Amino acid sequence: MSRIKACFDSLKQRNRTALIPYIMAGDPEPGVTVALMHAMVEAGADLIELGVPFSDPMADGPVIQAASERALEHHIGLRTVIDMVRNFRQQDSTTPVVLMGYLNPLEVMGYAPFAAAAAEAGVDGVLTVDIPPEESHDLIEMLHQHGLDPIYLIAPTSTSARIQSICANASGFVYYVSLKGVTGAANLQVQAVEDKLKEIRTYTDLPLGVGFGISDAERAAQVSQSADAVVVGSAIIKRIAANITDQTAISAEVTSLLRSMRQAMDS
């Protein structure tokens, strides 16, 4: 059983919604990432999304774009990110880790070498924002060969046919983008999210995660009533950016946010 499935199965038995924080690998500098991953788990994270820096992150708003630029200044590439997961696994063998990024670095490395290296390091899933399922056959095949879950985004504008196609190719969980826009936008409509999740559930039994626009404990708690997972990214990156030179403050700010979300979701 994959770590992702085991995680969601355990949460379901305890009637809990997963809390999934996103951070950019190497932001604000390489030495912060692994320690912050461990701190987030201690603060209540159930699964971690680790961003792979990329020069043209089209789905991301200015906050995460800036994080990517800071990481790229330190020459953080895909192989370095995989090494960070390997380091994380030296102390944590259970928390699932999903790499989230764009297709170009995978193309450069090659699907087969990437899948083999990621699996060996302890990666559990891969979310590649800019490759549609119709063009993913070769990538999906390599991921499955190495026990990795291909994870896909569904948008508010996705048609029923599109949702069905995405769900047929996904595993691990399905990520619903809760608003029309980029990461960090502020126009989240909770009822609309709930309605869309009901539609998606008619096409899949996979857990449904919701992200983009969840910035505080109140929103996390609201979304957790209908979702299987709540994903928070830009709100975390903002706290990192505000404390770039102080690793202790970064950890304190990020874990405080996650604890408040975890408490609100559980209550």
C-alpha cells in the first residue's frame, strides 16, 4: 500500500481531514527545507507538497513565483529536490511527500530516470501542473512502474467529461483548484467548492484535496467539512518571505499557522 493511500485510510478511520502544506524546495535557502518539513509534520501536517523551482510557473501567483526565484538563485534543481526528500526520509518514513511542479524539468531529466530516482528517495506522488492526462501516458507508465501516484488538478471550469478523464488517470488523490485564478488569490467561495466536490465524487472514489485560496484557519475549517484534504501554500510562503533571514522565525510562523488550521479543522 502506498504511503498516500495509507495516510488517507488512517485519517478516514479517525474522521479527520488531511492538512497538506506546500513549500518551495530551497526557499529561502537550501538548509531550511528539510528541517521545515519535519517541523510541519510536528505541527499537524499529514502530507507534504514540495515545490520544484521553475522559471515560468504559470499556475502560481506572485508569492510562489518569488519563492521559486529565490530557490533558483541557489541553483536548486530537480535532482537537488529529490535529494532533499531522501534526507527527509532518514528521520520520517511515513509522511507522504508529493513533488509539485512543471513538466520541463522532468523532460530534461527523462521520465524513467526521474521516476526511478524519486521512488528510491522516498517520493510518493507527482503533480505536474502543465501536462494534461491525454498527453501523460508515457509519464504515467513510468510513475506506476515505480509505485508513484500521478496527481492531477481539476478546475472550477472543468466539464463533466474532463473531470471523468482526469479521474480515470489519477491516483493517490485528486486536487481541486478552488477558484478561478492563480495560487494565492482571495476569492474562495466555500459553497461553490462543496457543490463541485459533490460532482467530482460521482466520478471517483479517490480522496479530494482542495487548494488555492485557503489562507487562514477559518477557511481551512470551512473547506474541511466537504474535502478530504486542505492544501495551503501561499499563506505559508508569505510567512517565509517575511522572515527570510531568520530560520527560527520561519519555523515558528509556519508551524503556528498550521497548528491553528489543524485545531480549527479538528474542532
